[in-house]
Amino acid sequence: MSEEIEKIIVDLLIELNEELEGNLLENPTKKTKLYGGGGALDSLALVSVITDLEERISDEFDEDIVLADEKAMSQKTSPFRNVKSLTIYIQKLLKVQN
Amino acid sequence: MKKVILITGTRKGIGKELAEYYLSLGFIVIGCSRSPGTIVNSDYRHHELDVSNEKDVVKMVRTTKKEFSRIDILLNNAGIASMNHFLTTSYNTVQNIFNTNFLGTFIFSREVSKVMMKQKYGRIVNYTTVASALRLEGEAVYAASKGAIENFTQTISKEVAPYNITVNAIGPTPVETDLIKTVPKDKIAALLDKQAIKRFGTFEDIKNVIDFFIDDKSEFITGQIIYLGGIHN
């Protein structure tokens, strides 16, 4: 499941990069920083990524999760800080639902 | 293309009236209430849920997005009232009122804003009350829940403005619905007397303000609270 989630995130970032016509998110990997501390996304872009991810997770796994966390805007502990942490976070939410 | 409007609390009262009104104007109306719907129309969808149940609200919004691909307007109409001295108000009553009035408005606003963000268009109308502006005795908890909605409305109007989403609130005076049926007549009379225009509000008064807020031409109107009847803070 972890690989599927990571692929969803990476595909989304590639699309976002094309949309933004930038190279901040080019060739995203597990280690790609997303938000805070050198991350490529500002808070508006993060909100957009979260919205798209929720929809894709819902389509892929048939589970409605909400990517909202009290640490969302934290520089150090946000689940949105990189692709790996976000993958783990989503996996955790899906496990709780089941 | 038909506009899609989501209205909470459409089983009776103002919510039902508004749902039927927007259906008559050719909108697609998505409604909800805790019990089965009472509107039969091919352009109407009803969801049975508690507005403070996050999971059910998320499901409702995603189902709507899947069927219609967009949500243009959200009316956070569902609400419950309670008239009581605060010293005799139970903890459970406070929880129920805040859950339905504030949490319901919060969850629907958050989930529907996600859809509106992607389409770069949206109109959200929240509901407050003149009891909040008047600091009306006997309505402390109800008015506080609406006071929270007022502040929330104004703050999120800034957060979603970049996406061309407006968020405003209407503060109706008493309208003759179930919500006030248990309030003593003399209390209602005293309240009407505080208004500049001393009469009950009507559905027409409410529709008028909502129509203004959701009009395409109102794109520069956001974070505003309009009280009916000449009440002000």
C-alpha cells in the first residue's frame, strides 16, 4: 500500500510542477521536501495538494480520509514536510478507517 | 449549466423554503437533515446525516462532487436554538448547540471550500442571529455559537479569497418557524421592539439577502454580516 500511496503523491507533484511551470518539484522522490524548511510548497500550494490527494485516495482506495492535522503547519513535525512523511501519514489514516 | 447549491437543514422551515425556491429557479439542490427528506424533485438530492458528523459530511460532499463535478454555493442553514438562563443550561445542551451550529458550519465550509478552490469560484453563506448582536439575555449559548460563526466567517473569508470564494453571513430576526415556537410570546415581542423595523422577518427577507450574497455580481462582497430589521452590533 505504501508504494501505491507514494506513487499517487509523486504523480500529483509531477502534474503540479507542470501546472506551475516550475522546476522545484522536478523528479520528485521519497525525499522531496514539500512544506516548511526548504520545502517547495507555500501554504496555498499545500492546501491545493491536500485537496487533490484526498480525492485521489478516495478514488483509489474507496476510503474518505481528511488530511487535517494539528501539526499541519509545523516546520519540524508536519506530516506534510516530505513525500515519505506524507505517505506514512496517509497509510496511518487508512489503517484507522479499517 | 445549472448551478449546484448545497443547503443544510432542508427538511423544514427556512431551509426547505430555500431549497424549493432555488429548485424553482432551475438550480440543482443538495440538501440534508437528520431525518428523511421531504422534497421530491429530480434536481434534488437528500442526505440523511448529522451536520457535525465529519465522516458523513465528507461523504456527502464527495458524492456531490462525483455526480455534478462542482458546488457553486453553500448555505450553512442548519441550526438549533435554546432559550435558557445560562445558570440553568446543561453541559450537554451547550455541546449540542455548538456541534450543530458551529462545528456543522466549520465542517461543511472546509469540505465544500476544497471543491470550490479547484473550480476557482464559490459563494458561502453562514447563518448568525440578531441575538448575537443584541447580546440577548436568555440566548447566551445560542448567541455565543453564532458569535463564533461570525468571527469564523470573517476570518475564512480572507483565507479563501485568493480562490474567488466569498463568505458572508446573514443574521435573521425571528421568523415564525419551529425554531422559536417554544419561546414565550412576550419575549419575542420584546425582541421585535429592539429592531428598527418592528415586525417578524419573512422568508422573502432572508431570500433577498442570500440572493444578494450569491449573485455573480457580488464578487467584491465578502466577510460581511447583514442583520435584518435594522439591528447592528
